[in-house]
Amino acid sequence: MNFLSHFYFDKDSEDDYLVLGIVLPDLIKNAKKDGNLYPLKSKDLFQTDPFQNSILNGWERHISVDNIFHSSDFFKVQTGILKQLILPILTSSPVKPFFLAHIGLELILDHLLTINKIVNVDKFYDQLSKADRSVIREFLTNCMFGETDAFFRFFDNFISSKYLLSYAEIENITYALNRICMRLWNKPFNDQQLKLLTEQLIVFKESMTDNYLEIFNDMEFNLNTKGL
């Protein structure tokens, strides 16, 4: 799941460090592509400090949410639907259809949460900005992450740009998908393909508009059942 979909499950929380923790794995990946951290293997390093422990709890919720989502029937069915919609567009593109369908589904869910005002994007950014940098740095240091300066450059830009607000426009979902694919493939789409991709994303979004919250309700029940 993407940033706002992760935030959905803790959108009413006033714990800024928990909110940071639920998106920190993806923030790390965006700041440093090969930044693989495993704080859950060394929980004792974080549990004596309440702020560190909140970040850790958020991190654990992030992992659990992704695992539940990616193993759900909803994920399998909806990625299959989107894959069929975009396959004709990709005949001359190096982009892998399942990859694009996977990421596309996650961004469309964020789009729907935004346009339907299910999550407060400004509150999300406000909570991230309130997290003390020294606490974050200590967490990263305990994870043996040596690129803290690079992380904070990305993190500060992520907050100041409020880029996720742009997800309200479907064309910006296409833009985001193109930027993601550009990290992996040279010239993944031409202008015509991008136009067609936007059209198919609109079709896909409209097919999910009435039932997309079901996956969030199911996952929330699953998380509560697991005591997470």
C-alpha cells in the first residue's frame, strides 16, 4: 500500500511518532533505493524509549498491513483487472504489466481516499513535521542506517512539497507512475501511452468507486484480530 492507505488505519491517532513509523519504511526506500532496515529483529534497542517504541510499533503495522493487503483476494482480483486494461498500452513498452498494475492499484486507492476526504492529507503532513529530528536520527542510527543526511533531505522535501495532495488529480497518478517506472526503465512511455494510461486509470477508478473501502474495512478487522 502507498502512504495515504497506510495512514488510513491510524488517521485518528494523535501519536506523531506512530504515524511516522507507519510510513517510514517507504520513506527510507524513496530516500535510498537499497535502504533495507530490520528494526523488528532488534526490538530491545527501541522499547525503552516511548518515542522510539511508537516508531517501531508503526513500522510493525506497516509490515503487517502490506502482508495482509498483498495476500488478499482484493489485491489479486483488482491487479488482474487493471492489468487487462493496460496490456494494450504496453505492447511497445519495457514496463512489466503486473508491476504497473500493482503500483497503479495502490496509487488509485490513495487517490480515492483523497478525493472522498476519507483521510486528512494536511493532518498527515502536520504529524510528520512534528516528529523530532533527533528521535528519528536515533532510530535510524539504531537501525545501522548510515545515510541519515540523505534521508532528511528527502524527508524535508517530502513534507514541504506536500506532493500527495496532487493525487486528487488522476493525471498526477499517471505522472507518478511514469516517474516510478523511469527509475527502472529508460523511456518507459511515450506521450500517447501516457494519455491512454490516464484514460484506463479513470475506467479502473470508476469500477472501484463503490466498493474500495471494503478492503480497508476487512484489513482493519484483520489487524484488530491480530492485536495490531
